[in-house]
Amino acid sequence: MARGVIPVTGVNRSGVLLPNPTTGDAINKHTVENNGRVVLLVENTGSTVARTVSFHLARTVDGFSVTPRTVSVSAGDTKACGPFNPNDYGDDLLVDVDNAELKITAIRV
């Protein structure tokens, strides 16, 4: 199944108006174009439960995939995650969320 693409917004010296975040899709998952300068702002819009977001590593160890890096986001909180080294995470960062309460904004710094 194809993953949903999260658009990346570039930041410059004059700043940037961030686009509307992408709603997390726990079924189809997401992908983000990664050049090593991408940071994801992950917001938990829920009011009671912490939610998790996972970032899959592209590398393998002895032919086995590596456990994804998982970050917990408290209810009502926003976390900045990244940057993600393309040598470890690949040119297409695979992002999984556990619930649609997570909203993701990708920026290139």
C-alpha cells in the first residue's frame, strides 16, 4: 500500500508561514523526502493520552531490519524530531503514527 506523502516546507532567513499539518494516518502511514536537514514537528491534539510516532531506519544489521526509533508525545504537546541522517534513515523517511490525533509538519532547515 502506498504511503501518504508529507510535504516539506523550506525555512529561510525571513522565516516561513507553516502550512496546515498533515493528519496522522495509522493505517497507510507516511513518507517524507529526507536530505538530512528535515525536522518534523509532531503535535498531539488529544487531551488525555500520550501518542507515539516511529521513524524507520533504512539500515540493516546482518541483514535484519533495525527497530524503529519511537518518540512519545504527551497529550496537548508538540515535539520537534530530527534531523534524520539519510545514511541511517534513507532518502525517503518512513514515518508511522499510532493515532490520527498526531499532526505532522515537515520543515527543511
